[in-house]
Amino acid sequence: MLHLGVIFLTIFLALMVCIGVWGMKRTKTLGDFFLGGRTLGPWVSAVAYGTTYFSAVIFIGFAGTQGWQFGLNALWIALGNGLIGAGLAWLVLARRTRRMTQNLDTMTMPEFLQERYGAKHLKPLAASIIFFFLLPYSASVFKGLGHLFEKVFGIPYDIALLVMIAFTGIYLILGGYFAIAIADFIQGIIMFAGAAVMVAVITGKGGGLFAMIGQAAEAYQLHIPPDKQPTVLTIASLVFMTSFGTWGLPQMTQKFYAIKNEQVIPKAAIVTTVFALMIGFAAYSTGAFSHVFFNLDTIPRNTAGAIAYDLIVPTLLTQHLPELLLAIILVLVLSASMSTLSSLVLVSSSSVAIDLYPARVDTKTGKDRSVAMMRFLSAVFIVISYFISRFQITIIVYLMSLSWGVVSGAFAAPYILGLYSRRVTKAGAYTGLVTGVATMIILFFVLGSSRSPLAASISILLPFVAVIIVSAFTTPPDKALLDKAFE
């Protein structure tokens, strides 16, 4: 296993470096680096969206935790992610986002909010939220990936972390969004094929798909007492957070900015839906089927005797997959994480290089310094991610736990309502941003980290109410600005 895994890993990482070099040759301007020159077709755009959506967290953490605790109910999460988080997002948001960001000549979420509402202080506020909450999120993905490769390859955590960060940095810094999109496409093919084969082998071990479903449902009732089973509210809030919550995440909406034209949207919506459904159902069904392969005596546990949810899926795969397929699955997990990480780092670095760095052009030479600044800051952010991953400071751990709810809660309402309504005001946008951040932070500590999906769901919904109410009593943006945005 180790031998095959190292071979596949080496080939995969070498391919990423080649893509980075190729992307560098096509990257001349800031628009090239951050949006690929807005020239990407439906397949590349759709798969880039899907691979950014899913990281190693879904295969390792979420699949094990929700698969064991929720049983087959975890498949509702997969269904929501595919239909709402992927397909419906493209149909509802892509066309208007592509058109309006081009009308306003904006490249980032903070830029869009500033230009859409004519609010000069909205951009630095939004950029600060991205910086402080997406950067720790990217570090948490690095951390999980480092631990996975430490367990599988026996590589010390520090070295595994450095290798992953170094190779992600190489193709991102060299090629920018061109490299990310092409790498995501290749990674997406690996993820899709690997997930399909993984499910086929696992269900084959249990006598077929329908037999596994019946066995998993029966075993779940034996392993999880009724009073410990999740409520409808718990499942619904998790589905909502992970599905509708993606509509406000800058690293997801960026994919809509970069598409070639509006004609690619229907095809991209279909492709990304199929991709998301495959990845989601493969991950969560594997987690749910763990009830067939483990009982309360054999389920992986930590030294304190508690169930080690992060080890459920890795242990299951190690015990039941053939050596060759297991090596492929490891590359699948790496692909899922590197695609998410590259998008997170790109968006995080843009919050400084584009949104907070005004002097893009050298006043003496007239040379555009923005691409060099993006490359430099991408490198800086990757280094910061390493140190956050390496040294788990308490405040950073809290920021990781809050990140999804805070970022989506802050941006979803001002962004989505701004696409569809001329009546949303600058005051309403500010209110939505502040309401989302404050609600998530307060509810996280009031409800506790175990109920963070509920806290995040409320934090995403409440700003819509706040934006609408405040906008009804405040002055709308200038008519000329609205005409330009909605042209």
C-alpha cells in the first residue's frame, strides 16, 4: 500500500507543478490571475465549483461523524448539497452574478458589495471578515490533511504539512486561477471515478446496495439509542447550513465571475449537480454503511474510550479496499483538499491584494504590480496557514469553528438580495453584514459548538430579514448606479 501510494502521490504532485507552470504562461493580468480572464467553459467551471465545495473534511470528518450519528439520514445532506448547494445555486445566482460583476467591473465579493451599494467602507469591512475567518478555515483543512498522511504514510505531521502546503503553493502562486481551474478539473475526474468505485466495492462487500441499506438501517437502531438520534431540526439545520450556506461563500461565488458567457450556465448546472450528488452520496453512504462493518466493540475509539469519528472511514477503507484502490482513494482525498485549499487561499489573499491594496500601479514606471502582489500574498497566506495548522492557538480554533456561519451569514443576504432587488440600500447592506457576524458569534457561545449548524442557519437567515426591514426605511442607491448594475 505504501509503495503504490507514494507512486501515485508523486505522479499527482508532479502533475500539479506542470499545471502551475502552464498556467503561469497564460497569466498576464490581475483578471487572468484571479478569474482566468473570464474565459472558462461549462465543464471546467462546474467541476471547479464542485471540487471547491468538497474537501477531505467530507470524506474523513463529516462522513464518519454524520454517517455514524445520523445513519442513512445523513444522505439528506448529500441530496441538499447536490440539488441546492450546487445545481440551484448555478441556476439562481450564476447569470446575474456574471452580468452584474462585469457591469460593475468587480472581481471580488468586497468589490462587488462596494460598487453595488456605493459604499466605500463596505469593501474593507467585507475584506476583513474574509481575512480573519477564511484563513483559519483553510488552515483547518491543511491540518486534517497533514494528520491523514501522517497516519497512512507514516510521515511526521510537520513534514506532511510542509509537503502539502508547498505543492499547493507552487501551482497556485505560479498559475493563479487558470492553474486552479485546470487542476480542479483533473482532480474532479479523480474524485468522481474514485468515489464511484469506492461505493461499488464497499456495497459489494455487504451483498449489494439494497442489502447494505437494509443492514445499515437495522444496525443503526442497535448502535444509536432513540434518545441519541438526531432530531428533524438538527438534520434540517445541517442540510441548510451546508447547502444554502454555500451561496454566500466568496470562494464559491467566484466561480460565477469567471465563466466565459451566460450560455455555459445550464450545462454547468447539470454537470455540477451530478458531480455533487456523486461525491456527497459516496461520502455519506460510506459513513452510514460503517454500521454494517463495525459494532460498539469494534468501532475505532481514542485513548479516552470515546468514538474516534475521524478514524471511522479511514479504518473502514483500510480494512476493506484492495491496495490499488486504497492508493487511488488517498489521491482522491488529497485532490478534494488541494482544490478547496487553493480557492480559499486565492480568495483570502485577494482580500488584501485587491480589496485593501490601493496602489496597484507603480506611479514612477506605470507598471501594474497587482499580479506580483497576488503571488506574494498567496505565498504569505500559505505560510500563515502552515503556522496556524502547526500551532493550535485557542482563538484560532474558535475562528475555525465559526468560519462557515460568519462568512456566509455576513455575505449571503447583501449579495443575493443585491442581485435581484433595486430597493436594497447601503444601510441595509451594512446591517446584513453586521447582523450575520454578530448573530453567529453570539449563538455559537450561547448554544454551544455542538449546535453550530443551527447557529449558522439562523445567522444566514436573520440578515435577510434585517436587510429588507432596514432597506424599507432608508434611501436607496443612486439611480445611475442601479441602472449600471442592472443593465
